[in-house]
Amino acid sequence: MSFAGIPFEEEAIEAIVLLIESGVVEDPEVLIEFLESKGVELPEAAKDALTDAPANNGNG
């Protein structure tokens, strides 16, 4: 998977999951749509990981 020709590694997905878990990103679907609009090809497993990440939403 790549972003602007740069490999988009598993570590990048883990970093995005941390953003979701920390509450920085409130809606994973919006983030996924943004990344895809920029040409990032996320495999279904990555999308599932992002949408399944528990959002903090200030409750933790």
C-alpha cells in the first residue's frame, strides 16, 4: 500500500489507530474517506482495524 508513491506501512495504520483511540480523530469513516481521496489505498483489513478502534471521546 502506498501514499503518493511512499509505502504506507503497518506502523502508519497503528499510528492512525492511536489517533482514534486518543480521541483526536472522532469519526474513523471521515478519516478513511479523506485518506482515500488523497490516493491512499487501504485494504479492507486496515479499514476494519480503523473502524473497530475504540474512540476515547473524552471518557477515558
